[in-house]
Amino acid sequence: MQVASTTQSDPAAVSRAVTMPPPLAAPRFELTDARVGRITCYGEDLPGASEQRPLLLIHSVNAAATAYEMRPLFEHYRTMRPVYALDLPGFGLSDRADRVYTPRIMTDAILLAANEIRRRHGDVAIDAIALSLSCEFAARAGTEAPNLFRTLALVSPTGFDRRAEAAAKKAGNKDATRAMPWVRNILNVPLWKHGFFTLLTSRASIRFFLQKTFGRKDIDEGLLEYDYITTHQPGAENAPYSFVSGYLFSAHALKLYQALAMPVWMVHGVRGDFVDYKGKHAVEGLPNWTIQVMQTGAMPHFEQLDKVIAGYDDFLARAAGA
């Protein structure tokens, strides 16, 4: 692993920021690994906060995903504890190589960032908050390196719906995904590969999908504008095409969640297209799980930040006292 800090005086960082400003106004550094590639991370320790446990924020995966999706939580916690976020491989200011993106790559990126953060803070176990599909990657990281994470928070996690249950029944080994290679092959035809993604990521299309996510017409306009910017960068379609063709969905997500040993906080909303949590009964009775439901869409931290913070802080207090 190599670590490189970047600032606005770094020519490489400046060249990427000409049309793509960073998703978070914070110091950033880069980590590289042969399997992961180069990922960009954001955040720094607070003076006098060395005793505070660091927090890692992990954005979701979709056509326009970046660390901007975690911005409300980042801005809140950065004033009181060391808080970090990353752009996952294929998104934001991280490498957007033309390759198949898998849960293994995303999990390794989370482990890479988490280990670097732990190294910077005296080898203490960290807290992590993941959003949507990245909850599956965070859960995999938590099962593989349980001592790395003190707690995991899962915001609108995937893997609890009817389709996930059906996929699990058909799947073979524990690393199986819901990949549909034929879909990715069609999307990757050079003749229309970039053009189709451009149509998919017009401002009107992004607004449509965000309204489905929020479950209402009133969305976060800043998120929409940044989504438009990030989806119009070179290579922006590469990771999303792996997403829409199923390569990034674990077939056994429920088993990953059930295997977690640390305290887990799960929160989800009741509006929009992402409200099927039929399978959450598999973890509801586990003593290390706390589940909270809010009257929001799939981005509760954009709609009811105060309630999300209150619920999460209460969970952390109880976890610390356990």
C-alpha cells in the first residue's frame, strides 16, 4: 500500500478538480493498492481530539455515487471527532478504470481506508457508517476484520428485500453475486457505451431517480448538481455498468449481516422505491442489532439529520457502555 497526501498544490489533484471539484471541502489523501487501484479519502484528525474514536463514512453505489452522499454526516461530526470519507473505486476522484467492479474490490477499498485510519489513530477500532449497497461491502469487511471496527451503522441497507432472498436460494458459493454478464456486455458496446450513459444521467433523469430515492419531489438540490458533475467525467460509466448488471450485489448479503459480531445500528425509511425490508426478521432478534425506522426516504440523513444523529449517538453511547 502507498499513501499520498494531496492538496490544491498537487498538480494531479488540480487536473482532476478542473471540472470535478471534490465532493467534500476537506483535506484529502490517496491510497493505492494493486487490487483496488487508487482511491481518494477525505478528512483529518482534529487538534485535541486524539482520544476520540475515528469515524469512516462510506457512500452508496449507483450511477452518480460519491462521498457527497455522506456530506451532512461528515459536516456534523467533523467538528467533534476525527471523521473520514472515501470515494469508492470507480467513483468521485478515485480511479475510474474500465474493469468489472465486484464486492471484493469495494470491500478491499474499505479495508484499505479503515486500516490507514486506524494506523493514524493509535490502532484503535473505528466506527463506520455505510449507505445502501455499500452496507453489504461494509458487512463483508466487518466479518473479515472484526477487530478493525468497533461498530457498524447501516443506512438503508440492501440485501433485505425479496429479490435478495430469491438470489440467495439460487446462489452457490459465499462469494456469489447477482451478476448478469450479458447486460454488461450490451452496455459496453463502444458504439453506444458513452452515449447511453449520457442519456441516463441528464439532469432530468438524475432528478427522477433522486425523487424515487427520497420518495418525494422535494430532493436535495446540491446533491443533484454534484451528481450531474460526477457523471459527466471520463470513465463515469464504468463502475455504474457493473452496478446495473448485478456484479456488485452479493447473493448472500443476509448471511454477511447475520455473521457480524460488533454492535450494529440499522436505520431505514418508509418512502420511495427502497422500502422492502421483508428479510430484516433475520437480524431483528440478534442481541447486537438495533433497528430504527424513520418517516423518510432512503436518504434519512438528508431529510432528518437531527433524528439520525440522535439515534446514532444513542446507539454509540449504549455500545460504549456495553
